[in-house]
Amino acid sequence: MSDEREAPNDTVVGVGNSVSDGTFRAPVVQAGAVNGGVHTYYGQPHFSVLPPVSEWPRLGTADPIALGVRRTRRLPGESPLPPYVERDCDEELGDRVREAAREGGLVVVTGAPLSGKTRTVWAALAANLPGTTRVFAPSPGTDLRGLPAVVRGRGEASCVLWLDDLGGHLGEHGLTPAVLADLVRLRVPVLATMDDQAYDARRFGVPGRAGVLSGVEPVELPRAWSEGESERLDTFDGDPRLRAAAAWRGTHSVPEYLAVGPELMEEWRRARRPDAHPCGHLLVRVAIDFARCGLISWAGIHVNHLSEAMELYAEESAGARAESFKEGLAWAADIRHGVTGLLVPVWGRDAWTAFGSLVADVEDRGDSVCVPLGMWPLALAAATDNQARGSVRWHAHKSLVAVAKSDPEAAVTLGAINAEVGDLGTAKYWYRSAADAGHTEAAATLGEMLVVLDAEVEAIPYLEQAAEAGIARSQYLLGILLADRAHDWLTRAAEAGHPAAEDALLPLRKVTDTPPDTVKE
């Protein structure tokens, strides 16, 4: 009897599988023949793949704007961000950051929207951690359950988890108490920001929902700046953005001013299209130009002055008719970002002022259009008190003196403003400058002013200049003035015994006995 046996029919020798055009990452069945249906089940990893620590950006070279710090305006030659102004909480926050770097742990800064949370935390990172520290800033909703395993492979590298707007990183796949505990054991600091309302809702709203927040005392960042913070702001006079924030923020905080400004400027710029908000755009421009004329922001501009000034912008005013004044004002005053409109109301006066950053940005841009000359007398008329009138006069000199020496119209504007505020000496200087350049209306006004100031001899050449150009009031005043002087000389001649002098005086007395008000006061 033979010991050899036949191999069973279902025995397969040298069975193999092959995969072409790629790699199959799942369980594989090695089988020669399978009877019946085959169902292969495989699952995804329980967490998403996270980059190794070596690929995280270094703190010293990381871009804070890319990691959540709001950009401010950026004109040519300006840095991406203005200098950081120290906040009162910086010392406490720095202590927390250094402690978390030594022992691990979560540091949370809370505050109102646009209170400066992200910039404050970023400044604390830069001031208290080495520039070689690796920073991981995941997008909201990123699965963080595998993060402790990634950190274990970091070697000697120091790292930090950066969670701007912590609310977007909480949940069963985000920063859970278990994940945080692992990071603490690995001595990884976790720095986060959170809106006040979001923090309160999760921390106190529903029992058992606090999660990682239950053991954390946040660093609170007030919206309003303290007196000390405002004083520190004033020391940054060399940065135009911070200088403008100090001057133009009004009732808004510095972070609100800096963050919202670029958005408002872009929206205002695009609104000039005929199918957008041409009337609203022009209204905002008028308000900006009134501010550039020196009207104090708290006083505001009455809607009547805004409406009147729109006519000075002929081209834009024609296009603005596609939108009603009411619609344009409503658009311009609508609140953006929960902070402000492009126009800010001055309560109780039916008056408005442009949001300060718009004024500062227009002033600082080299390609900005000049304020129309006709705006200056309107601004002076809109001034509500002597302080505002003085401000308009000062801004007029600042803006117009350089051009007035070659532009008679600008010189006339300066003359009119100074005459209106009572500085007749300066007014004479600018009227004379315009008149000497051939401006006949300036010559007429200067002649009248000199007559009032008992400088008739000085007035005659300017009155003659205006009279010869056809200005009727100058012709009349010059005639009266010359008649008056003729009366004086004929009187002297008559008293000296000249035979025809007395006869010549008779018709002159009818003119000179009732001189016009413009000759003498």
C-alpha cells in the first residue's frame, strides 16, 4: 500500500495577488478559489494624517497674518503690521505662556470681536518663546486626535499648538480633554483665543459641555483701552497707522480701527460704480473732504451741508443721480462687521462724520484727489464754534499755501477764509498775491478791504484793475473814491482863492455828501 496521497482538488500551490497601477492599502485575501460572494471591509484611520513637527513653520519666520492676525492697511513702504502697542494684560499673559512652555497646558485669551486678541497672543508668543519654536496652526475642524503621536516624534524640537478662535477646534475630533492631557504630558503649550460670548456659552451654558475649558482661567482682554494703553499708543508717533489711530479712532478701539479700516476703504472704493452705490460713495467722499478741511469729527456735518457740497463734484454728482440721497445715506450708514458704518452718526444733530480710517487713508495716499476749493468756505460755514473755525483755517493753510503762490484761486480762498475769521492782515496778503497775478475779483475785494481800512491811496490801483476788467461795483467805488479825493483838493483850491474851484465843488458835493457804506464804516 502506497504512502503517497493525492492532493485535494482545492489545494492551490503558489497562489499570488497582484495590483497594477498603484498600491492597495487594505486587507488582502489569498485564495485559489472562493465560492460564494466575497465582501471585503476596511476602515479609515481613526484620525487624519497630520504633518510632522519638522514641517511646521518656525515662530521666527511664520507669517502672523497667515495665522490669523488681521491685516491693517498697507501703503507702499509700510510694514505688513504696525508696531505692537503693549496691553495691560501682557505681563500676566507672558507668565502664562512661559509656564505652559515649561509644563504644558492651555492658555486662552478671551475678548470681544476685534478687541485685539490674536495680535496680543501672537506678541506673547514672539516675546516669550524662541524663534526656532515650531508652530502648528490647524484649520478649524482639523482632526487633532493624532497630534500627541506626531509630537512624540519631534525629537529635541520645541513646538506650540496655535488655535486662533478656539471654538472651531473643539468637539470629539478636536481639542478634547484627552488630547489636551496628552499634550500636557508632552509639555506642549497650547495658545488659543476665544470670543467672550462663545467662551461663556460653552463654559457656563450647558452642564458637562465645558470640556477643556473647565480647568482654565482665561486672560481677559477688554475692548476699551485703558489710560495707560492709550498713553503707550501716543509714543508711536513715527508709525502713520498708529498715529492716525490715536487721532481718528473716535469712540472705537484701536484694534477695531486698524482691522475694519481696510475693509471699509475697499468697499467704498468699489461703490462708485453706476450699478453699485454712486450716491452713497459721493456722500462718503464729501464727508471725508469735510474732515480733510479740518472739521472736528465730534461735531459732524449736517445733512444739508452734505447735500449742498455734493454739487461741487460735477462728474460724480451726475452719476450719483442713479441712487437717491436717502438710499445712499442708508447704505453709507449701515453697520459693518458689528463695528461701524462708513458714515458715523452724531446723535441728536442729524449730522454725520466719516469713519476716521477713511480720512487718514485718503490723506496718506499720494494719489488722492485734492479737496475742491469750494469745500473750504462751505466747511467754514458748517463750523459750529470758534474751535472748529480755527481748525478749518489751520488746515486751509496747511493744504493751500504751497499751491497758492502759483494758483490765484487758492490764494483767493485763503484770503476769504482769513477775512471771515477776522485776520485781515493775512487776508490782504493773499488777496494781493492773487490780484498781482491778474485775478480781477481778488483785486476788487482787496480794493474794497483797503478802503474800509482807510488805505484809499493803496486801494486805487486795485480798484482800477478791477474796474478796467468790467467789475461794476469796483467802477462805482472807484468813482466815489476819486470824487471824494477831488472834493478834498477842490476845497483846498477854493479856500486858496481859485476862481473856478467853488463852481466845480457844487456837483461833487451831491456825490460825496452821501458816500456808500463800503467806503467808510
